[in-house]
Amino acid sequence: MRIGGEKNMNSNITPQVLVDFYSKLSQLLLPEESIIFAPPGPQMISYGQENKIPLLNICSPQVNASYFFILLEKVSEIIIDHYPYLKNECRQILSALPVEISERELFVDNVFKPGVNLLALLKNDVSSETFGFLITHTVKPLMRQFGKIASPVYDLEEWMKGSCPVCGGRPSLSLLEKEVGRRYLYCGLCEVKWRFQRIGCPYCANPESQFLRAEGEEKYRIYYCENCSGYIKTIDERKMEGTADLFWEDINTVYLDILALREGYINIQPELPLSDLKQNETG
């Protein structure tokens, strides 16, 4: 194992429109009854932990369809306010959504089944990119709530895998915690963090890591992998006062994503649960 050479890079400022957009989204409140999770039995929990199966794949949450569509409309309004050029496409999507109660319940059930082609459940053709953007940001507050109630089921200190124990998503950043620098990965969708090995790529398990550093940013690094071309933003909590708010650290370090992309590295965030959307569209 080794940490290779370090590169210094100039940083940029995170676009204010992005910060404002996520500020509005973070203010959306959900009643407790909007999502219900019934934990699986001890044997299934043990099996899932041992075989590294995400909880979403073992026991999907029950989401209230009425709350989901109310939330979706609110998210659509926020998107239009901050990205006006998406107004027509958002309106087309809202018009294409199912109306009947049974169809809406079916739609919501399928939202939380990874790989389902939700476009097939719409009444009309719509922009797949805008649809994915809208659904992902509607799902996010629900997944955050799901993460809070479901994550205690597993021992997150023992997960030690490069994908989220709750939803199975790829991590959007990692944290070196303040006490002794233990490494944790963070899921940008359900906002769960879990323990991972100190050095190595979480995507392909390559034991070798190298990093970029934004100029003048001691607490931030971008670890990258020459084997799979993946990267992950990393926050060193030992070099900051207090503790890191990982949600906002992820948003406020978008410029690090841009730096990594310019260097030719990738961190593909699957639009769970729309991971097969484009495949279904073109297949």
C-alpha cells in the first residue's frame, strides 16, 4: 500500500445558485408517517451484514403515495425557481404522471426498487434527464429519513465496503475523523456514513491511492485511482475546528469535483433508483 505523489491545484468558488437550490431543498420537511420501515428479522440482518447486501435490497421502505406526490410538486417548484430553463420540461413531467390512486401507489412502490424503468409508468414521453433530476431530488429527503431509521440495523463500523449499507449507492465523499483519522465514506443520497479502510479505492478495491490537493485547502484532498479512474473528495476533520457537516461539505466542494473531472477522473453517482433509465431508453 502507498499514497503516491501529491498535486496542487487552484480552486474555484461553488456557484451560489447551487447552494441556494440545496438550501431550499433542505428546508422541505416530511411527517414521520411519510415513510415506514419494518426491520427484517435477526437472521436476515445477519445474512445481509455478512454478505454486504444493502438494506434497500432486503427490505424496502413503505412510502405514502400522497406525501410523495406532494413532495414531488414542491421539488418541481424549487427546480423551476432556480433553473427556469427547465420549467417546460418539469410541467410536461407533472402532466405525464399517473393520476389514479392505484397507479400512483404502483409508481411510488417502483421508485424504491433499484433498476426499474419509471419512464414506462408515465402517460407521455418526457426528457429522461430532467425526469431523473426531479425524481432523484424528490427521493433524497425520503432516503435521508430512511437512512436515519434504517442505518442502526447494521453495524456500520464493520461494513467496510465501498457502497452504502442502506441504499447501495456509491459514496460522494470520505471523512478522516478527528480523533485518530479513521476513514469513513459518506452517501450523498441517504446521508449515511460508514467505516472503510484507511487507504485504497472504494470503487475497485485497488490498495494504492494518490491524491490531488486544492491550493491553500489543507483540509481537503481528492483521492484518485489510476486503476479505475475514480476519485473521491476527502475531508480531514483533524485540520478543522469542530466537526464536519458532510451534507454541506459535499455541496460546498463542488469545485473539487470540477478539478477532478478536469484531470480526467470520474465519480459517477447513480441516480438511484433510476440506474437503468438510459439503458431501458436505448435498449
